[in-house]
Amino acid sequence: MLYRLLASVLALSPIHAAAQQPALHPVNAFPLRDDGPVLRQGVQTKVPFTVAGQRGVIVGQQQGVFEGWVLPVKLISHMTIEANVEGYPVPLDLNSMAREIEVRPDRTTITYSHIAMTLRQIMFAPNEMPDGTGTVVLFQVDSVRPVDLTFRFSGELRKMWPALSSGQPSPEWVAEGKSGFYILHSDFDDFSGAVALPGATSGIMAPYQEQPQTHPLEFRLHIDPKTDRDKFYPLLMAVGSTKATASSAALRAKLAEMDGQIPSLYTAHADRYRKLEHTVTEIVTPDAGLNEDFSWAETSIDQLQARAPDGEIGLVAGYFASGDSARPGFGWFFGRDSLYTLYAIDSYGDSALAKIELEFLMKRQRADGKVMHEYSQTAGELDWKSLPYEYAAADATPLFLTAMLDYVRSSGDVAFLQAHSDAVMNAWTFETTHDADGDGIYDNAQGTGWVESWPPGMPKQEVYLALLDEQASRAMSDLATLLGSADISTAASARAVKLHGIIEREYYGSTADAYAFSQNNGTLDTTATIYPTIAWWNGGKGIDHPRASLRRWASHDFATDWGARDIAASDPLYDPISYHQGSVWPLFTGWAALAQYRSGNALAGYQSAMQNADLTHAQDIGAVTELLSGDLFEPFGRSTSHQLWSSAMVITPVLRGMFGIGVDALKHEVAVDPHLPADWDGAEVKRIHVGDATVDLSFKRERSTLVVALLQTAGSKVHLAGASGDGTTMRMPLPAVEVAISHGLPLPGARTAQMKVLSESHDAHSLRLELEAIGGTESVLTLRRNDTKIDVKIEGAKLDADKLHVNFAPGTGYVTQVVTIRW
């Protein structure tokens, strides 16, 4: 307590020093960007929002309650707003009057509305923020009478998990004229924070002499509509983490620096997103919602960059409100999360970010070659390697090898590979020397594969990890060739072939016509899971006996109306509200979408891909959540609502599955294997990055032909694989008849009830669809005749104009129906 008394006395001196600095002041309203992507909706109670940047994050609920982080420190929480309008003797709980949330790449705005006033809360998190600051919140008031606003919040000053803070901070109000700011003191002179709202006065501040009690901190702000309507009142937050930066004078200077730069900070921030939108890949399709969701997925990924303790930039897994903890969702750096996301980043052409992330991971690679799994934003403040987190998982190592190859092919940056050949070789050595049971497959002996808990007991070797090992071996063969190591290339290629055979022998059961979940010293765990879909992640032939599995993954046993469960609903282990035994992850939905597209089941692939895209609007708008119930359409209460790899799984299935785009900058080539919806006449993919070049692709239906044309806009010469002549155009035959299906999420809380496409098969004169839906219902599909001269005969449905009406027989639950179209 002596320290706290001294702190109160010593903190008086900055009052005089502050007088020599620029006054903290409201900001004259400045123009905000009004072009570009925007999402608006009515506020939903207890539904999250996120505003994130490299230096700070605001996480809260759409009714406006939020917590503010100057990374990696939670500075304030539980922010609420009350208003008292002159001559209107009722206090207004403005959070209950939150009406609209507007989300743009550069800012999020919550609007509170009453008959006497409107308050707009404008939030953004520029990467260019000064050191020790992280976000900006602007309040703009339009009132018919003078109004007094009271902003209440809790002072936190808590470092992100697992670093320890000193407990509840001691707040001090430092007065400056008619206003001032709060200093939040810790028990240490090298750690403190400051919060200001220029023009506001303080609220309740219990003196030391008073008995212990807790009151929220308050800013009290008087607004005169005659003079204040065109002002922004900024909430300023700063943290000092050294003796030099934690003093009251230093924090006051930081607040002033931030206050004076707000217009320029915003302008630079908005310009960065404007530039990004015109640099990365864009899709232009007849589905405007999909175009929008695709763009938001790119933005969502970009916003999840954060600065590590040593100043490096890396991707964090996601954010969600921390409540009374110091864990803002999964707001720290994860190896496998970022490695899966790199496929999306490579696809939309941000090679600089991909390179930064690979370097981040390689810097933390263990001496024996293992790639990191988890690294907190406060890892630099403790002996992180002594804790069981950094290398807890096994899959980051094979994913590093496949992602490195994907980056090199997309960027053409062989020099980067050569500069980091040691990291690649060390990862390969680790992977090929960790096989506890001697069957030749990299296994779980040194860390978890996918599951982190499993009721029957932790698996020894998962099919998921085994399939990644096979793909990493193929990748290593190509990487070794690029590195000039022919012997390693040959050995890695042979290993991939050998592993494929071992996996088929160990995991495939002909009686069930299915692949087991895990192999445990000769004993199989035959739990029906989604994990074998990973066999198609890096292309290739997948598994040898896929038909029954693909059908089941597309069925209601796995496929909900909002994504793929990881365990079949019919399996005894299934639990729809568990983390690993039956919940829906957009990550799994993305795996399933690619598997179906690459196996020729485009309608099932489309259903999965569109479910992920539609989730952009389901919760934290503009982002995609981490996981949802397996039975009811509802995210988990602790689901990280702005999740990195969930947004990535909007992009990768669309570009690499639906459009079938494969980039190889080493060959200066773009390959396509498109599966466009039958009700699209055409589409464009703009700004595909092929090394130093950018190209546009157009897809246009001309009766029974799909014309694919490449237009180069910059860089070295690129050709379209399979194109004749000048290498820019190819004509791909289309089937005479195609079918289109609709998409859309159900209402919150709904159970799965939509039609599923179990399989589809074409031959020269027929299309056969196996469908399932709730018994006694009707589904309507759209028929497209690419050859308008043919007559069609329909079995299992009725044709009315271009609509197929499929009636499913009465029955309990889902029933199947086969529709055959002949010509």
C-alpha cells in the first residue's frame, strides 16, 4: 500500500509537466471513407463484434459493450454509456438503444438512437498506431438538446495469458483544466496505462480514506448541440511497459501524440484497405453475396496480424471477448492455423504476408526441426519453452512442408526456399525420424495430431496425420528438386508411394467400405470421422476407395445445413456440443468442399463452400466463427467469432475447388478445372497473382462449351495450361445438361432440414443424382440445357419449364431419391 500512496503523490507532478504539452482535445469531424465493402444490420443482443489491428483490438457485443486491448494488454473492459438529456428527466441506457452496426474494412460503427439524440461509436485499429497505443474509438453526438453522457468502464491493465499482472490497478485522475485523464497504476513502476476522453471530467473516485469498495471508472461529458455536433470525441488508450514509458508524463505525451494524429491515422488506415482491395484477387460472379463474402474473408485474414513481443508480425488464430479472463479468444500465434490459412493467402496473392508468416514460424522452429504449434503474445515475458504449448501438436511440421511448396509455386520465390533450406531439411528430418510403432508413418508419439481429447483414449496414429505425412513427402520431393537434392527428392517420392500403400492397408476396411479414425498398435478405432477428407487438400488422387466416404460426408450424417460435423451423427461417440466429437467447424467444411470438388462431386462441394461463405453474416459480421453445434444452428458460447482459418475456408474452396485454379509461377502457368454453378452464365476472377505477374480469368458459357480466357495485366508472360495458340484461351466441353441448387443458412436454432446431394454421375447421355431430404418434402432444382436441341426424359422428378420438382416419399427423417435425366 505504501507504493500506492507514493504513486498518488508522485503522479501529481505530471500535471504541471502536462501543461507544457499540447492539450488533449476533441477532433473536428473529418471525412470517413464511403466507398468499398460495407455490411449493415440491426443490432443483435449479445452477438459479438471485433475491430482488430497489429497493435490493438476491440472486442465486444453489438449493443456496444466492449473491452479495449493495447496488445498484449487488456486496458479497459465493460464499457457502457448512459445519457441524461436536458429537460428530459429519465436516464437513458444507450446500450439498450443500440440500433445498427455498420462494418467496413477500415472501421466499425455502432449507432445508438433515441428521440432526443443519436450517438455514433466509430472504432478502428490502424497498423500505424504509435508504440504503446492500439485502437481509436470516436464518439459523435447529434442531439436536440444539451446532453450529459456518462461512460462507465473497468480499468484492467491485465497482460494476455499466460503472463501475470499485479492484480487490480489503482486508478488516478490527473486533472487538466476542466478535463483530464486516468492513470492506471500497477504495483510496478515499469507497467501502467492511461485512458482519456478529451473534454470529459471524472466520475466516482473513492479516496484512500474510504473503506474498500469497487466503482466503475467514469468519464462525464457534456455535449452542447450548438457547438459539438461536428466534433469527434476520441477515447484514447495507452500502455507503458518500461520505466521510461510508464511514467505519467510519458503516458500523457503518448495520449497527446495519438490525439494529434487521429485524422492522419485514419486516412492512412483507410488508404491501406483501399489499396489492398485493388491488389488482391477478386471474384465477379452472378452471386453478389458470394463476391462480398469472398472479399470480407480476405479482409478478415488481414486484420488478424499482430505484433509479437519482439516486434515481429505474425497471424493470430482469432479474437473473442475475454470476459473476466485474459484470453481474448485464440488471440495468440498458432502454427497449424496459419499454415492452413497460407493456402488462402497464396491464392489471393498476398505473397508478402505469406513470407512474413513463414519466417515467423521458422524463427521459432525447434532445434530438432519440429515446427511450432502455439506462441502467446506474452511469450517473451516468461520461459515459454518450458511450458507444454509451443510444440504440443505434430501436424504443423508436415503442414509447413506442404505450405512452403505452395508458397514457392504461387510466388516463384525459389530464393526464399534456398535461403531457408535448413529449416526445410530439419523439418523433413524430424518428420521421417518420429515413427514410434515402426510402420513408417509419422505419428502422434511426439504430439497431438488433430484431436486434443478423445474419450476412448488418445490415439497413437491418426489417419489425419498419416495422410498429411504422405502429402508432405510428395511436397518434399518437389522442394528437394528445387534445392538441387536429387537423392532426397527420389527418396521422398518413394516414401509418399510407400505411405499411400500402408495407409490403405492399415486404415481401409472393405466390410464397412470406410477409413478408420486411428491405428493404435494394431488396433483400429473405426469412429466415422471427417478427417480422411484431408487426403485431397494438396490435390493428388486422394484415397483409393473414396466413393462410400464421399457419399456419407455429403449426407445428413455429416453435413448439417451450416457445415460439416467432424463425427457422424450416427456414431456412438457423437456429441453435438463437444469440442472434438461432433461439432461443426468451418475448417472441416472447407476440407469437405475441396474433397468433393476434386472428386467430381461439384454439387456437394458447392453446398459446403457456400455454407462457409454464408456464415460471414451469421455472427461477427464480416468474419466467420470457429465452431458451431452439430445439431442446432448456433455457435458455441466460447466460439472465437473472428477466426483465422474459418475465413480462409471461404477462399480456398472457391478458388481451388469451384474455379479449380492452380497457379505455378515456376512454370509461368495457370491451370483451371472449373465447376461453376449451372445457373451462372459466366464469371471472372481478377488479379490472380503468378509470381511477379497478375492475370484475369474470364469464364463464359457458350452453349455446350465453357470458354476460359486469360488476360495478362502485369509482369512476366503467363500462359493458360492446356490452351492452344497463344496460350490464353481454351474451350472446355460442358455436359448437355446440368443442375443448379440454391443455398442459404437456416434460422438460428434450427435443425438440419435442407436437401443434400449425395452423389452425381454423368455419362454421354445421362445425369444421375442421388439426393436426400426430409420425408414428405419437395425440393426444387434448376435444369440447364447446354444443348438446346435435345429432348430430356426425367425419372424421379417432374419438370416444369426449367425447374425440377423432386418429391421425397413420406418417412421419418431423411429419405433418398434418385433423379435421372436422359437425353
